[in-house]
Amino acid sequence: MKKPSDVIRIRNATFYAYHGVLQEEQSVGGKFEVDIEMYGDFGAAARTDKLRQTVDYEQVYARIQDIVHAQKFYLIEALANAIGERLLQEFSILDRVTVCIRKPHPPVKGVVDYVEVEITQSR
């Protein structure tokens, strides 16, 4: 029987970036909030207390920041997808990743706290 996956979460990593369909979003920019859930077997790290047997949060944050700042996306769905793909590619201990992107106060006609997209990717 396969061991259930452990999870490491990073919540509300906040970035200022230039993603969106509208010209204003691409030139003025806005705030983006990112939540990450990373699933894998972190039992060895729990037993040995060794960073090399888990996911280094600082490295994960740096990868997210690279993608958020280095590329421009029209859709937050594409941004979430790019982050998930990169994390699975670079951290072999991960079996599955869930990426949630929030865009506070989006430019819509009406009062909206935020729009949010969540994408889950697996190996």
C-alpha cells in the first residue's frame, strides 16, 4: 500500500507584476498572491532533520518569483500552470503541486475582492 503524500504549504507569497489582458494591467501592474501546496514523501526529512531530503522553501519562493517577474501572462491560469510545471521539473521529491493565484481587486465592472484560479499538476 502506497504511503499517503505529505504536504508542504506556502501561503500568500505576494508579488507586484504585470499580468493581465488589459493594457492597464500590463503597464501599471498589480498585486498577485500565490499559494502553493507541494505533495511528496517528506518522511526521511522528518526522521533525519536534513534539508536535502525535503523542499527548501527559499528555493521554491525564488522559482515562483522568477516566473512571476520574468514573464508576462495574459491569464493567471497560464501563470499558475508555469509555476506548477517548474516546481515539478526542478524538485524531484514532489509528486503533485497545487498552485493558487489570487488577483486582488481585478479590473471588472463591479465590486470584487479578488479573482482566483487553482491548478493541480501531477507527475
